[in-house]
Amino acid sequence: MNNIYRIFLQSFCIGLLLFSCKTPEARRPVSQQSGSFIRESVARNKKLVAYEEALIDSIIKQDTINTYHASPNGFWYRYDTKIGKDTLTPQFGDLVNFDYDISTLIGQPIYTREELGTREYAIDQESVFIGLRQALKMMKPGETLTFYFPSHKAFGYYGDNQKIGRNLPIRSTITLNSIELNNEKQLND
């Protein structure tokens, strides 16, 4: 009887090992993404952009003294000082020297020229907000332009973590003082 009990116990253990060693089944996800969050986010952003553009458009229409231009980059500008002769504009790697300020669309100062100081910036090689980067590329030395940037061209959703809040469209008056050509470009010319 002892042998029968032993054989039964061994058979049971072998059977238990064989049947318990199957591959694990994949678990189903708790929630499935349908893409609705992305669609809702896109819809919110389109509404925000349309609202900001309408706000900028209403400010521009109220100013009957100045002539405004729409940039293909998604912002608006006017010339305060325009250089008529054909001179160069900054290109990749050029070092520009400029002054600027940042205010709300209606002109309440956020950062004055004195606070920001004169800046130097290597075109497309340093971090500045996208609207400023694109604006500097279209300016000539000696020009002063006033730009109206929607929030997605300014500091976007996060702001600057100091004085500029989230989704804030801004106005900025920029003076391009000088352009220092990139040394590699000078050698190739």
C-alpha cells in the first residue's frame, strides 16, 4: 500500500507540474484609448487660436494710423522704422544684436527694454521663443517693428514661468541693432 501511495503522489506531482507550467496569458488593458482626448485637445486649440487671432485682428482694425502686415509664419507686424534700401537680413548662424520689450496686446508692459537689456542671439542656434526667432530673420539692421504674436508663437501653454502666463498672446517691439555674419559664410563668399 505504501508503494501505491508513493506512485499516486509522484503521478499527482508530475501532473501538477505539467499542467501548471503553461504560458501566461496576456492581460487585456484596463482602458482602451479611442483618440477622443487628442480630438478634444485639437478642437480646444483651434478655438483658442481663432479667439486670439480675432482679438489681434480687432486691435489692428482699431489702429487706423499704422499699416499692418500678416506674416506667413502666423503673426502680424507693423514697421515703426523701415529701412528702404535693400540690405541683408539675418541667416542661420549670424549673430544679431537687438533690443525688445514684451507687453500685453493692449500695451501693458510685462518686460521693459531695460529689464530685458540688449541681447545677442545666434540665429537658430540658441533658445528664444519661436515668434522672436522668426521675426528677427525678416528684419534689417536699424529697423524697429512691432509684432503681435498669438500665444502659440510666443510662450504657449506654459508661459515663461515668471511674468507671462499660459496661453497669453503678446505684443513686442523689436529693434535690430546689427548683424554679424557667421564666419563660415564669410569664408565661403
